[in-house]
Amino acid sequence: MKPLIALVGRPNVGKSTLFNRILRERSAIVDPTPGVTRDRHISPGEWQGKQFLLMDTGGYALENDTISMAMLEQTMRAISDADAVVFIVDARSGLTYVDLDITRILQRTFKEKRIFFAVNKVDNPQVALEAAATISGGFTEPYFISARDGSGVADMLDDVLSSLPCPEGEAAEPDASIKLAVLGRPNVGKSSLVNALLGTDRQIVSDIPGTTRDAIDTVFKRNQQEYTLIDTAGLRKRTKIDAGIEYYSSLRTEKAIERCDVALVLLDARVGLESQDMKIINMAIDRKKGVLILVNKWDLVEKDSKTSQRFSDDLEQQLGSLSFIPVLFTSALTKKNCFRAIDSAAEIAINRRKKIPTSALNKFLQEAISQRHPSTKSGKELKIKYMTQIESSHPVFAYFCNNPELVESNFRRFLEKRMREHFQLDGIPVTMRFVQK
């Protein structure tokens, strides 16, 4: 198990900048607005051959509003989970009342934790001298660092990692987890679904749209299979995305789609499928990801015996050519079908990686052609000789024929539909290439 290092401190002391500096990538959103990071954000890192997990946390704040209290709870859980804690303060403002409050909490509640005291934004010798004269945290001797330019970070990281047990033989292994991106418009219940699956409030849940801003990864196991849940910021229409934080959140969501195996697209059952939902679905399909639609908040809909069937029929009509995407009715509040959604997503992920023998494909092709011989408007005969699967991250099939230009769209749709039925390819984009023999 890799050791976990948590970065804690009040808002806007540079935790996310340090997080990105240590990981050498722009993983966490950095913005001068206090409170940009709200949930815990965990990513794997490596330093001098040692592997670890680094956790960025929401800033500790004294405000009594709902979001601030949720951020405080997440910070306390982060400290409890961590093997080592880096407590960060701002050199330019010195120790504030909030910093002193955090100090007392750390000293009283987490006595057994290794706590490292980092004074950030030390960008020149004068600032270092002023900070040294005024700051004493009572943990380790302060590390004077600049997360922005990296000075002092290496020495601090050396000491933090040397204090932690390092598992033997921790060479990187292939990631066998199934990656599921939890997607949808703001306030459809994405974080609530993640919490329902994990059985604990690992993400901040609020009825305020836009609460989740970063894409957050959480790993869990079900039936001996490991899953990585990527909870994401809600996607809004481009015209409604501000030039600041929400723009970067949207980019993180698109990046989450790139990383996932299956996109869980949540709809609000009270609203149904909207144009922005279709854009999210198309974004996943265009990137050749598996897709499962979850109609969430189903418990809030007044129903009779035919409500779900009517909803499914309307949804199928709206999806059109994408009606191969499976649909489940869920409730994160009551946990209705939440775990069934994970099992369905696992089937989609497995089928997405499926390699079908060429002999089985050609047997299918012969049966399909016997049911419906390909006709052409030109009167010329289309002859499909054989087919095979091409190596790819999703199902790609090559059909070898006498003239690819003779293949008409209705016959292409017929073949795709039959293939999905025969080889269980629901929820998966299928690429069909007709090649001249």
C-alpha cells in the first residue's frame, strides 16, 4: 500500500500549487479565489524512486456556511486517513487566527501523525528572514518553500518520504481497475451516487450547483473487481461557463472522459433528457467510450405501472441512432439500482475489450447476409468476402468487399444492429470499416 501524504491549510495558501509542483502536472485547479479546492483530490506520485499518494484538500475555514462546514469535515477525514501531513501557511501573511486554530486541532486530535510544517510563498531571501522571525508551528522546523518556482520543495519531500515506511518491490503494476466517469449536468446527483456506492460521505454533497469542481478519483472493490470512480464537475453549456474556474472544471470533465472505460451519464428523472445531456453522451461516444445512462432521482417521480416504460420509449426515440445505450432507473438516496449500475458498467467495460475470433465473425456474417442480401441502388452486386476484428481499445471491424462505395447506410445499420444483438455490444461504440479486397 502506497503511503498517503495530505496537504492541509487554510484557503489560498498554495496547497493546489504545491500539489501540482510535486506531481509535475496541472492536476488540481489553481485559482486565486479562496476555496477553489473543495473535495479531497488524490493522485499517485513518485520521487527518487519512491511511490506515494498525494492528497490535496479543501481549505480549513471558520465560516459557518454549509460549504465551509463540509470542507472542514473533508479536511478532518483527510488528516485521519493520511500517513503524513504537510501543514502549509502563507509566509507573506504570517500565522493567522485560522492557522493557529488548525495548529491546535492538529496537536490535540492527531498526536500520532507525522506533521511537517511548510511556509509557502517564500520567493526571496527577505521573505524567508521575516518568516523565520515570526513563525513557529510547534511541529517540525519550518520548511521555507515556494510552490510556484519549486525552491525548497525537494528537501521537504525527501524528509517527508524518508519518515514513511516504503513497501518493498513496489514497481508499477498494470492498472486492472475499471474506470467509471460519473457525468452529467450540475445537480443531478453525481456525488450522491458516489457516496451511495462507497457507503460514506467521501465527496461533498450539496444542492448548490457547481459544488464539485475538480475530477475526483476514488477506488473501491466489488466482487473482487477494482473500480476507479471519477466524480466530475457538472458540464454546463459553453455559453454559461465563466472564463475562470468553471472553464477549467469543464476541461477536467473532458479529461475524465478521456481516462474512463465507461461513462455513467446521470439524468434528472424529473427533467428527462436535455440537449446538454446529449452533448455529454456524444462526447463520450466520439471518444469511443462505453456509456450507461442512469435516470437518477427516480424516487421523486410520481409513477404508475407504465411510467418507466413510457420514459424508456421516449428516451429511445430521443437517442435515435444511440438507442443501443442501456438505461437504468436509479436513486442515490434510496440506493435503488446503484450497485446494479456498477455491474452493468462492468459488463460494458468487459465487452468493450472483447476480442471476437475471426471464425465466429465470419459465421455471423454468412448468417446475416443470408437474412438480408446487400442490395445497391446502382444495380451492381456488392460482395462481402469476409470480416475480422482490428486491434483497438474498442470494437473495430473490417469488412473486405469488392467495392466499399456500394455499401449503403441502411445495410450498414442492419449489420451493426445484428452484431450488437449477436455479440452483446450494447453501450459500446462500434466502428465498421469496409475495405476493398
